[in-house]
Amino acid sequence: MTLVLAGCSAGPSETQGDVDDLAQSIQALGPEVDPNEARRAAEIAYSYSQQLKREYRVTDSAIVHNAKVINGFRERGLCNHWAEDMLKRLRQEEFRTLSLHWVTSPPTTFRIIHHSALISKAGDSMYQGIILDPWRYGGDLFWAPVVDDTRYNWRPRMEVREELLRASGGVG
């Protein structure tokens, strides 16, 4: 499988080429992926990231915005909000040839946990997919094949949840 590697761009500097690159990478997940679904997913990933940025009133970096949410100055905008809202919106499309995943990177030495949305070919695991992370750059979409996103150790959300519950002595 060959994936087109792209970086991140977005916001006001987002171009049709950015959407095209993401659509091409989603399409490259496998020959079974419907090109129209790949295109629609890419368009939504970019446009909805910007919509959420406005709705969450993000004006700072992700970490600063997190502090605003934690201290009650903003209602939403933590990474789990971005993941939840992005997945909810993408699921409305009822893709037949694509699967959606909620992925989590376990806490680092700084006790930071991170959540994001991920898209893969229908039936593939998250490890063959593309991370869609609008939180990382404050609403400007970052995306990449999950195996190439070495900044985080992405794993299935429920697997990380169970591991954290066991470690804390909670029910698992």
C-alpha cells in the first residue's frame, strides 16, 4: 500500500490542494475506497476543523486553549472534544468504504493523554489509517498516516482506557 504523505496546513492558508492531497491519501488506503467518499471525508475534515475552531472560540495554541477550558473560560476545545465532534460529524456520512476510529495516545512522562479521530479503509485496523488531528494546531488540521505520526503513540481508545483503569486500581 502506498500512501501520499502530506503534512498539515489549514485555516486561512488552507488550499484546495490540501483537501486534494488528503482525499488522495484516503483513496490510496485501498482500491475498495470509493473516491467520492474519500473526497467527502477530506472536505469535511478540513471544513469541520475550521467550524469547530470558531465554535470553540480558539484563539491560542492548543495547550493555552486547554487551560481556558479547564479554568472555565471556554466550554469546549480539549482534544477529546475535537475527537468526539469530528467523529460524530464524519459518522453522519455513513461511509460504506471507510471506517472511523477514536484513537488515544497514553499519558507521557508529563501525564499528557491525547485523543484524536482516525480514518481507515473499511475493515482495516487503525494502524493502517490516517490520523485527523485538528486539536494539535488549534483547529488547523494535521493529518498523516498514523504510523508516520511519531509524536504520539496512537492506540485504540478502549485499550488505553482499560489499561489506565487497571493501573489505577479501578474496574477493568
